[in-house]
Amino acid sequence: MAKKKIDRRTVEFKIMVTAYLYRSGYNKSELAEKLQISQSSLYNKLNNIDRFTLWEFRRLIQIMQLDEKQIMCLCA
């Protein structure tokens, strides 16, 4: 069975989200609520950054208060 390829962007994104949750005191359930998506949708999207809609991604950037350098890192 072939190993699943791990996307660098997805890993870095998950680290950023985890750091945000730690700093803010929120949990993934609360973050999903802020994004107006279900908790299971958030888990799926965190495992594949490409599954986020543009609106969800923009909202997440706004919630996490990411700067331009951090955003560019995710888009490269």
C-alpha cells in the first residue's frame, strides 16, 4: 500500500492553527463555530488546506490575525 503524501502547506497550516488555539484559549469546536462550519468539516479541512472555501480561508485569516508573511507562506 502506498504512503499518503504529506503536503508541507497543510502541515505548516495545522501548526499555525494549533498555535493560535493555544494562544487564544479557544478549542477546535469554538473555531469551527466562528467559521460557521461543523466541527467535522473543520477537522477535514485542517487535514487538507485546499478544502477551505475562499470565504472560510479569509475568515480564518481574519480570526487568527495572520500577517502577510504568514499568509504568503500558506499560498506558496
